[in-house]
Amino acid sequence: YAEASARRLAARRTGEALELFARLPGLAAVAVERTRETFARWEREAVASLAEFDRDVGRDHRALHRRQAEALSRVAATDALEELVAIGLLPAAVARRAAQQVAAEVGDQAAG
């Protein structure tokens, strides 16, 4: 559950970050779009995994798994953003803001 949650969140945030690259001159729009489609597919697959898990697991286990997923999602999303910074695809300031947004979103989802 935690892995699927982390994959969903990281894929969503990475897809959103790719919006920045679509605006850069000299970057092939087709390459950005293909990459965005890949991350969107990964997000859909993760959502499907989560839905399946929720159907298979009772409510008692769901709260525990959501808390575990919250912590792992933050770590996975931060790691993904740091990798984008390390390879020069994302400015560090943008990554920090995105990591803060991820933490807030994950916290909101866990509370809901």
C-alpha cells in the first residue's frame, strides 16, 4: 500500500513538474509529452493498485496502512524530486516548494 501510494504521489508531482519543461525553448515538446504520459500511466496504475488493496483489506487495516503510506509517500516524493535536481531537470527551489506541497497534500489525505 505504501509503495503504491508513494508511486502515485511521485508520478503526479513529477508530471506536474514537467509542465515547467514544456515552456522551455529548444526542448522537444514531443519528448516532454511522452514523458508526461508515462508518469500519468504510472499514476493510474498506482491508483488502480490502491483501489484493489482497499477492496481486499478491511477498514481496520486501512487506517494503519494509510499512516504508513503517508510517511513513505513523503520520502519517495522527496527522493524523486531530489533526483530531478541532481540531474539538472528541476531547480532546487522548485523542488523544495514541491516537497512542501507533497507533505501538505499527504498530510491532508491521511487526515481525510
